[in-house]
Amino acid sequence: DLESIILPNGARPAFDIQGDSFASLPSLWQDINNQRSLLEPLIRGIGRVELVGHPERTIAGTAFVCGARRLMTNRHVAALFTQGVGAGAQLQFTPGIGISIDLKEEVGSSASLILEVTAPALIIEEWDIAILETSELPAGVIPLPLSTVAPSQLEERLAMVVGYPAQDPSESSIQQNEIFRSVFDKKRLQPGRLKGFAKVPSFERTVNALAHDCTTLGGNSGSAVIDITSARVVGIHFDGQPLVANFAVPTWELATDHRVTGAGVDF
């Protein structure tokens, strides 16, 4: 399971993103309402990874703007349309597969805002991340701010995932339909709490991942995990264990990697 429901029965809900924003959330999530003006610019820079020509998929996951012409997603998402590990000439698109990012794809709307992906920029072995080069950013879309240090008191810190949860045959269909109203592959705000660190397997390595309990499904791979207090990205969601925790790549681990900063990622 790469994405998971951690707390069932709606304890970790999902809310529709509409018009690059969200309706007033219930009182349990009032701190998110209070940060609306800071969170809305981040929401605008998150999009759905879309494929043309792939034999099995038309949607690959989630990506977000992390630099002037850069996107970040998971390595396992990029593996659906790229070949190689490293940077520059070590990487190429898989022949015959077209890739783009739609920054809209909201519930109840046919609006679309497409970013063309022009080249794979960086795929590293240590973490489940990939950096992609894109066309010029549209007006009003800016890179999401990435945290360079771990927040104090990680346990139970309020957070949210923003991405495109897809129906997942490995999860309870009853729980999925309750949380997502049987509507999938659309932009959602999925609130929860950070849960400290956990050692988890990733590409034949063991990594010290950031844990959280936001509800996620297939399609959330590559989603930004956003700390509500600072309104900064603290993780890139990549995996989960049902009813235990979901896992993200900590951004501050990437901030010290010269390959990542050298690939055009803004910190």
C-alpha cells in the first residue's frame, strides 16, 4: 500500500478544493480556516500528473511547483514515464508517453490549467522524489515554500495533504465512498496530524520518514504535506501502512542535498 486510510470512520476527512480554495471547515479544523490566506497560494501550485500513451494509466499521481520551472513528485510516479536515475543526460522520457500537469481538476468544475513537462531534471536514489522541468508558470502560480528545518514538537502538529486521491482496490470501498463521496481523482484537502518519524523501506533502502495520519489513497503519491502553522511544505507523501501511518520525505533532508538545490528547487 502506497497510500492509506489511517483513522477510519471519517476521523480524517477529505474536503473539496474549489476555485483554488476550500469552504469553511468544521471547528476541529478551525486553525486551517484561520490560515486560509497563506494556504491558498500553495493550493494553486499543486496539480494532477496526467499521461497520454501509457498502456495502463492516464493519471499517475500528484506533483507540485517547487521552483521557477520545476515540479516535485515521487520517483515511483516518475518511473511511469521516465527512464534512468541521476540528472541531465542520465535521464529521458519513456518513448511514446506524453506527460502534463493539470493544476485544476476540481470537483464540479471542468476548468483546466495545464503545465507542460519538458524534461526530467533529477531522480535520486536516496529518497522517493523526482524533479521535473516544466514550461513557464502561469500567472498567479508560485513555488510552494519548502521547510529547511524540522518543526519543533512534530508529534500531533496540525498538517494537511493536498492532492488527487484515486479509488484504491486495496482499501475498504465503504470507507473510501464515505470519505470521498464516491468521487475520485479530484483535488482534495486532507487534514490530519504529524506523527514524528518512522523507519520505512524505500527503493531497497531504509529511510527515516516523516509520519502523518492524513487520509490518502492511490493518486496522492507526490502530494505536498503542509504544516498549517508555518504554511510551508514539510514533506512529500510517498507511502503508507493502513491503520498505522502514512509516510513522507522530509523537506529539510532535501535542503542539504546539493543535487536537489542545484536542480532548481527553491528552499
